[in-house]
Amino acid sequence: MSVWGALAGGFAGTLVLTTALRAGNELNLTRIDLPFLLGTAFTDDRTRAKAIGYVLHFVVGLAFALTYWAIFLAIDRSGWWLGAVFGLVHGLFSGTALTNILLPLIHPRMGRPSTAAPSVALLEPPGFMMLNYGRQTPLVSLGAHIAFGALVGGFVSLAG
């Protein structure tokens, strides 16, 4: 199980995940734009926020891929199906604890359930499973994360 396989799978998986989320947005299945959400934590300039967000999303994707790889090493098995299971867990974590609880706590431009609407113009908090960004958002996000995991697991297992 090669770290290079994990990094290649992480890059390919993040590319697929990001593309799937963007496609879901363009097809009006969801309003979520994770790179934009990440980037606006660092700047209020919309164009810069998207650029920063895409870079951060790929860095985070590689970090998650390395986490998957470490778990594969620890349990001494890997494969696309196991990666898909990890992707499902990753997607559930992302839609619940990460974007629903942690991100609003540290994001300087994102509202919280306790924020008064007229007080400041803020980004809408994603909510549980990011449902504030559309009813199809959980399905699009989970599908994209499962694909990410399957790619990481597949690349790790192929790289031997």
C-alpha cells in the first residue's frame, strides 16, 4: 500500500468530488459550493475566495486521502469498496459535524442559528447534512464522497 497511490487517488478523488458538487450546483440539485465556503473564511473577495477555496479543497482532499491510507495500513486491507465505505462515513461526518457544527464556529463570515439576520450580512450556515443548500444536497454530497473514497481505495490497492 503505497503513499503515492493514496496521493494519486486523493487527487483523482478530489477532482471527481469537486466536479460532482459543481455539476450538482449547475444542474440546480444543490446550492452548495464547498470551495467558495472554504475561501470566504479567508477573504470577502468572491473571486479570490473561489481560487483560495479550490486550493484548500484539494489540500484537504489529499489530507483525507492520507488519513484513509493510514487506516488501510492499520487494518492491512484496502480496496475500492472499503474506500467507498470510508467515503460514506467521510460524507456523513462532513455533512453533520464538520459543516454543520465546526465550520460555523470558526468561519468569520458564516451565520449561526443564534445569529440575528439583520446584524451582519453573512453566509447562510449549511445546516444538518447541508440541507439549507437544497433538498438534494445530501444525496449529491454523499455520492461525491463515496466516489472519492472508492477512488482512493482503488488507487491504494492498485499501488500495492
